[in-house]
Amino acid sequence: MPDPFADLLLRLRQEAGRTQEEHADAINAVSGRDTMTRREISRYEKFENIPTNHTLAHIAAASGVPLEVLLREAKKARSRKRRGSVHEDEDQDDVKRRALLGSAAIGVSAAAEPWGRLAFALGKGAKIDTPSAIALIDRAADLHVQELNLSARRLQSTVESHLDAITAALPRAGDHERALTIAAGETAALAGWVAWDLGERDKADAYYKVTSECAKSAWHPPLRALALTYASYGAATPQEKLEFLSQAAKDVRGHGNATAAAWALGRHAEEAAAVGNDNQALRALDQALFAYDFADHTTKQAWVRFVTPYRMDSLALSVYGQLGRPELTTTAETAVDRLGDELPDGGVVVLGDLASALLRGGDTDQGVYVSRQFTAASQAKPNTMGKERAAQIAARLPDSERELALHLRQFAV
């Protein structure tokens, strides 16, 4: 008969609705390392091995149970293993304790999709220890940084596993409820962005909706701004995009949100330019650049780390190019100088906007050169924004570059 502790670990996994492989992924999502395997989970559940205290901390966070309880039960299990005797009849206290621990994950499996499980968990409450909460929050931030360098396909399962880990913890969040809810919202927003990048639009919308629910639950408007700004890329109409971005800009007013404000306002300028509203676009761009003067994207929320000076150049190029403004030339020169020989994080978008701006402004030779750089970068990390820019560049390439234009059109499809 399996040991009571092994049976407890099995129940926690099953009641979270995970396979052994999915549970290993959730634990890895908490730890930030790919060291847990399906085989090791199986060994724990068969009492062939007992997790170390370090591993138990990650299991507790991924399962949404207090670490101190798992540590206590693991200590008893190690003692039994040393004695080589496992009692077949558990006392009533053990039964009650296991039922209590298992209940932490029961609600999580009630919904089939990660956003549904998170929505279910938002109304619950109990306790989780501080180290586990900090690990979950830090991992959520780290995933936003990883997004700069990983493809959407590689990132998706990791993000969704971490969202499940936070969701499992929320019913026992206690004093950490607000911080974990914000981390859950940030993770859900990233999951939505990744889903949109993969063409899963309905899935993306569901994630953005639950991000907004997290923002409301935690009384944290910047989190709603994150969801709205991401959602603006896939909104159905230009008016809807502008409405999303207008609200997002309002949500990030005030101290500590300068980088987020620059992004939301820059996106507002970009979409206003797309519909030919010169005054609105230029005003929003001026506000974005002014906000960025007070910003430090490296010390703000992890989800604005990508709003680098290069990305601000990209937004300005997009606005000036669409409006046919004379500022396009000097902005393109500044962007070329800043870019140098290195491709920065998020460089696909930057190169795409720069190539379009140079071609639109008549600098054909430089435009073609940057277009070729863009082509190589976009193939290395394919994404929706890169494909959109590929189509725009292809339409502006000179006749002498028909082969490159054809290649970009095929990539865009």
C-alpha cells in the first residue's frame, strides 16, 4: 500500500486536474527550471522517493497548499521510510488533514481552460506561505522578460502552466491575495498575447477578459491597461482600438507608470494615424514621448520591459510614416544610429517599422538593406506583428526587389 504522504501528493495532482507531465510542467514553472519530470512525479506518488524540502516548496506553490504542512508530512514520511513500516490504517487526523489539503485544488479542476480556472479561483481565500507567494510573483515577472527572446509556440505551455500554478495558490492566498491576483493577471495577459500571436483569437480574448477581472479584484488599474493595450492589436474596428487605448492611458496615469503610459499613448497615436486623424495622433505621440522622458523601462513592471528606446522609435516611425510627416526622415536617422549593428530585444518590430519608414521616405537603398535585416530576424522569431510588417514592406519595395517582395508576401501569409 502506498504511504499516506505519497497518496497525498497523488491526490493533490489529480484534484488539480493534471497529468503527471502537466504537474511536472507546473512545478517547473514555479521553480523557473526544467528539472522536474513525469518520471520523478511517478516516483513520489509510488513512495519510491520523497521530495527534498527545496522541491516541496515548489510543489506547495504549484498545488496551492501551505508549505509548512507538506514539510511536516514529509518529515513523518521519511521517518516511516527509515523504519520500513507503513501502517495500513491511517488515523482519523491523517484522513482529515489529507482531505483539507486536497480541497485546495478541487475548484481548480472545475473549469476546463486556464482562464476559466483562474476566474473560479478569484473568489476564494485562505493562506499560502510568503516564500511560495514570492516565487510565483517573481516567476510571472520573469516570463514577461522571456517573451522578448522566445517564440510564442515555445512560450505558450510554460505561461499556461504558471497560470495554473498561481490559480491553484489563489484559494489559499491569505495576505498575499492581492499580489498573487496581480501576478495572475499579468500572466493571463501574457498568455493572451501569446495566443493572439498564434492566431488563437477567441482564446486571447478570454485571457484578456480574466486579466481585467483580476484588475478589478485587486483594485489595480494598470493591470487593466495591460489587457486593453494588448487587446487593441486584435480589436475588430479602428474605433474599438482607440477606445481600448484611451481607457488604457487613463488607467496608467500617475506616479510609477511612465513607461506603461508611453506605450499606451504611443499605441493610441499609431491607431489614430491609421485612420488619418492627424491632430489626435500627433498629440498622443507627443504625450507618449514626454512620458518616456520620465520613464525607466528596466525598473518598472516586467510587462513594460520591451518598451525600449528602440520600440519608441518604432512607434514614432509608424505614426510619422502613416501621416506622411516631414519628421519621418530625422526620426529614421535617429533610429538607424541607435540601432547600430546589434539587433535589440523586440528587434523584429523595430526593423519592420524602420524599413517601412525608409522606403516610404524615399531612401530606397537603406530601406532595402534594412528590409533584408528584417527578413532574417522575422524568420528567426516568427510572430503576427512581424508578418503584418512583412506585407507592408513588400508593398513598398522597388521593382528591382521583386524576389524579396515575393518572399515577404509568402511569409506574411
